[in-house]
Amino acid sequence: MVFETHRFLVFRYLYNEKVTLALVEKRSNKSYVTYLESGPAVVGNNFIGGIANDLDGGTPFQPENYFVEGNREYMVGLINSYQIKTLVASAEFKNSTPKYPEKKKEFITLADSLKETDNPVLMLVRLKK
């Protein structure tokens, strides 16, 4: 998977048997790298991990695509419902302190509204200008 935003080159690759998600800032050539682990999947990829979600403490983000609407840029990803429910039930999530605690409560409400067999949840991430 490879795509380009105005600011980043985004790609996932396999090196030394490690699946890696990388974002390379085009102007500065700085790179941001995270490793993904194999895991079960109902639909979509079977990777666990991604870009840390410190806003609401929710699931890490794995971008799959990109689009522009108006003058705003967005990255898109999918997360399986059971992964959201598993995260919310974990001690790691319960003990997390996100930047926006009210958003954490909203994330819990989302998880409570899902069944493990529901369709994947679409994640939209708006990029900063």
C-alpha cells in the first residue's frame, strides 16, 4: 500500500519479516515508523497496531487511503468491531489518559453500541494544515 498526501508519503512494507507502516514528511524527509503485528481479521487487513491514538485513547490508526474534500485532507482506515470492543475492555484502555477525556467516553459509547460481528468501522483522520 502506497499513497501520497500534500505533506506525506505513506506506505506499508515488509522488511526482515516485520510489517512496517511509514510516513515520510516530504519537505523535511523526517520519517515516522511503527511496526504492525499479525492478528485475526474478519474483513480487511489482519494487522494489529498503527499510529497511536492519543486523542481518545481509541484504536491505533492504520491508513488505507486518502482523499481531499474542499481544502481539507483526510486519511481513511477500517477497524473491525471486535477489535474496538476488545480494546475498550482492556486494562490498557481503562488506565489510559487521552488528551480529550470526553472523547474517550464517546469511544466507549461507540464500543457499547457495536456487536462483535458488526461490519468494520470506518475511521477518518483529518490531517493538519
